[in-house]
Amino acid sequence: SQQGEEDPQALSIQEGENATMNCSYKTSINNLQWYRQNSGRGLVHLILIRSNEREKHSGRLRVTLDTSKKSSSLLITASRAADTASYFCATGINAGGTSYGKLTFGQGTILTVHP
Amino acid sequence: ETGVTQSPTHLIKTRGQQVTLRCSSQSGHNTVSWYQQALGQGPQFIFQYYREEENGRGNFPPRFSGLQFPNYSSELNVNALELDDSALYLCASSPTPQGLHSPLHFGNGTRLTVT
């Protein structure tokens, strides 16, 4: 089963607009990460936020984390056609045992940016 | 710096056959994880290898097995293939196991089709 759930499942915007994707999860986490995937290729790591952090920035990306609500959001500002991709949140836990090392991914948000 | 490479890129097998997928980790990375991504879904954790031993496993049956070699490269073996095994298989490496806040570096995957 998926730990994270992204919302919306699909998002279509015009170039220059901002894109916001949300992620909810169920259990306590060590960190939350966002990845991007272009049409069935490998995933590319975008940003990692630790459970004791509330906000993090990287270029045009802004990630927030609310552990009390078990949710995170990814904001892409001034979007470009090249940002068109699927975006996944993934949660990491440090439970030990057979869960060790596991990242649990959501089902992703498909972002389309129209030129 | 050499990234994560996977081979082959595409593979077609018949139900009941066995398959071996290969992965070379990024230089300097000692941890390799394998994920299965069905069409339209997020990646699902299969297992992780660290120092040539499996140190975390997801909800996959024993017919999914793996190896890690002294040079940190890895293999994923799947026996008795089923139609539902058709998916993109992703290998990811990291400099430490996931419990220590390490982002994953993914290869471009192997697309397996079982007929």
C-alpha cells in the first residue's frame, strides 16, 4: 500500500504560473523527499526535508512540511514547459528491521506546463 | 562521476521464465535499492543491499532475490515470472542506507514485459 498520497493527480498550467502539489502520509517519518520523473525514465531527486524542518528552498522549488498534519507541499514558481513531468513524494523511516532503508512513494502528480 | 547504469533497457520474457537485471551504482555509493514501478503508479520498494547483504525488504515474494557484489554493483533476479511482474524496474544507489537522510540516485530502469 502507498504511504503517501499526492494531490492533485494531474495539474495543467500555463508557462509562468506557479504549480503546487500536496502530499499526505500516514506514519511518523525521518524525512520526506520529492522526486521528478520524465516519461517513464529514472527518478531525479529534487529536495529532501527532515522531520525537524518546516520549510526548504532550492532554486524555484519550495517545500513545506507539517508533521502535525502529516502533509507536505511542493511549490514550483514561474513554471516552464521543461517542468512537465511526474512528481512524487517519498517518505523515509528509520524503523529498523525489514523496513530499514525503505522509501515509500506516493502515486504522483502529473504536471503539464503549456508553452 | 559515473551515474547509476542499468541493463538491459528493455526485456520481453514469457510467463514462468526467469530474469536477471543488472545495476552499477554511482561511484562512491555502497548502498543499492531496487524498486518496481507499475504503469501509472509510484515505485514500490523491493529490497536494499548494503555491504553485500540484504538489509531491508518490501512486500515481495521470495521469487524476487538479489545480490550485491564487492564493487557495489547489484543484480535483481525474478523467478517464475508472472504477467503482473511487467513493470519498470528501477535501481537506486546512495552513499549510506536510507535511515541516514541520503537521497537516492536512480538509473533509467529496465522495462520488463511478461507475455
